[in-house]
Amino acid sequence: MKRIVYSLLGLLLFVVSSCEKLLIKPDPKNTPQECFDSMWKRIDEKYSFLDYKHINWDSVKAVYQPQIKDNMNQVELFKVLDSMLYTLKDGHVNLVAPFDISRNWQWYLGYPQNYNHSIIERNYLGNNYYITGPFTNQLFLYNSKKIGYIYYGSFSDNFSDYDLDFIISRFSTADGLIIDIRDNGGGITNNVNKLLNRFVKNKTLVGRDFEKNGKGHSDFGMAYEIYAEPTYNKKGNLNLQFLDKPIVILTNRSCFSACNMFVGFMSVLPNVKIIGDRTGGGGGLPTSYQLPNGWVYRFSSTATLLPDGFNIE
């Protein structure tokens, strides 16, 4: 009996060992060249906007690959990879090493800020404005018209249905609404949908997402349609909406990522007007990968288009 058990155990160990050899590939060599090749190939196959931005990725490789040396140190390797990533001109592209994070912030650096909270507070909001969750809000009287004003500084700041119900109820007599999202660098896309849904009375197509799923630079999957639609509370009642009245969205160049998405989706609605600077872009959702040396990098792997085909990147 013991011999049978030992034989079975030996067979099991042999099978497990064999499976490991078949399924678990050895880690790539941790060399500067392996790191460069891994990053270049992954971006070549998965980055969303090489064709859209007219980037010749083979030419980029020809420039930066000769700069890779076997004996280069970590800082030198980081600088080469950082420079290569910079050619993508994308604020969603980063390389994270223990000693630094690469970034491209040219989407707002060099442009006027065109937003000063102190000026707004001292000249418009006064000292009796409300702070409801992450929303600064005030009701103005201008030329006998009541105007609601909301400032939302980051889509990373969560809010509740109660927050929105309170503000919409407060603005129930308003003749129009200003949503100020200047200097909003983005955040959580679920907050985009949650806020967007308060301004539609019917299910409305606002955009389409496409995932980069092939090796060709223009290989994308089927469209995932994005809708805004009225939402209901736990009692089955329609959440309070702000409908039909004029809405103005105030933007500047520092509106990025989820904020940029919100601006694009809101622009689809017939009663919405966008006033301000061109936003900073950031129309692709980023995906993260790891280099053989353990560094993490990310880049855009989807593309978002408005219903008319406009690419919000």
C-alpha cells in the first residue's frame, strides 16, 4: 500500500513539475535592452493613438534604441525610456521607478491658466456660498435672472445622491446653470456618469469607446456605446434632474481625462454650451504594464469618440 501511495505521489510531483515547465516561462533577462524592447513592442501593439497622432513608432525606435547600453545605470536607462515616452505627447503616459515618475504635462504647461479661485470667491461667491460634498455652489441674481453656480474641482472627489438632490432642489427656481470645472484634472469615470445622468430626461447616446485589441496601429474592437440616462433612488423614484434650462460649462486647458470626457459628453446635449479654453485632452483609458526590471509604466489603450465621430483625445 505504501509503495502505491509513494508511486502516486511521485507521479503527481512529476506531472506538476512538467506543467510548471510547460506553463511558467522564465522571466526575461533584466537588462536595459530587454526593458527597452519590452516597452517599445507593447506600445507598438497596444497604444491607441499612434496613427491618430501620426507618430512613426519605428522611427522613434531608430532614435532611442542606439542609446541603450549594457553598462548603463538605472538613471540613464530611465532618461532614455522617459524621452521615448515623451514622443507620445500624452498625459496618460507614465513610467514609475523607485526614484522618479516620468510625465508629459505639455497639455497644460505653456497655456494660460484662466482660473483664479480667489477672484471668484472675493467678487462673486461672497461669504455665504454652500459647500455640499465636493461642490461649491451659489445662487446668483443677474439682470432679474436667477443663475445657479457649481464648482467641482476633481472627479476623484466622490459625491452622494443626496449632494446632487440638495443642489438641484436649491436651484429649482434658477433660470440657468453654470458648471465650473476649470483646473479639474479628472479622476473617476463613474463620477462622470453619475453627474451626467442628472441632465437628461431620456436615455441619450453620448459617446463610444473602442479598445485597442490588435497588433496593427488601427486595430480596434467593436464600439462600446456610452449612454446618459435618468437614474432612480432605492425607493424607485426618479432622482432630481436639472432639465431643459440653459447650462454653461466653464473650461480651461487644465481640464483633463475624466473631466475632458464630461465636457465632451455634456456637449452632446442641446441645452449645453461650452465656454472657455480648449480642454487638455486625455481621451483614452490607461492600462499599466511591468518591465522586466520591475518598473511600471502605463499608456492609453482605448479611444473615446463622440456620437459624431470626434475623437476627444
